[in-house]
Amino acid sequence: TPQNSNVLKTAMGTEKHITWQNSDDIKELICTLKSNDVKIYALESNPKADTINQVEWEENIAILVGNEALGIPDDLLQIVDKIVSIPLRGWKNSLNVGVATAICLYEIEQNLSK
């Protein structure tokens, strides 16, 4: 969270420009967001995923990203609205979570600014 000194150092003040919250129960948070008409998109390498350049992005969404080694647990993938992935070539099937998130957010911005 932005309360962590390492995050504050890396964020270089940008934490002041976003609204954030921390939750100890991700399932409860997903349900709360969905009850407030927020669509939940999971960024995950998954055979059921649509690639990020094929998605019709909406404005009121949350992006769920997982642990770099383990990904997003299956029980969470069952309750999200959509699973999306980044198309990759070659034998490597994953990216660093920060890089993957940045690529996804860029694609969303490009899509919504059209």
C-alpha cells in the first residue's frame, strides 16, 4: 500500500493523485465493487481469456492482478466478470506483474480515448 515506505519512495508523490483502499478480503471487495456496478477484469494467462486488444473496455472497471509466481486463484477467476490476457509470442507465457499491469492500463487508455 502507499503507506509502505518502499512504495512511497517508488511512487514519487503519485500516490497523492489516486484514490486507493486496502482490503484483507479480496472476495468481499470484489462483491462490494460489483454491487456498485464496477466490472471486475482479471489480468491472467488463461485459455478462457480474451486478449486485451480484443476487449471492449468500459469506464467503470477494476483490474485484478495476481501473484507473479502463482497468478490469480481459480476461486477468484470464477467470480470476475471477464478474464483478459496479453498476447505473447515465443516460449515465455508471463510477464512481471508491474509490466503486465502497465501494458493493460495503456491498452485501456488507448481504447477509451478513441
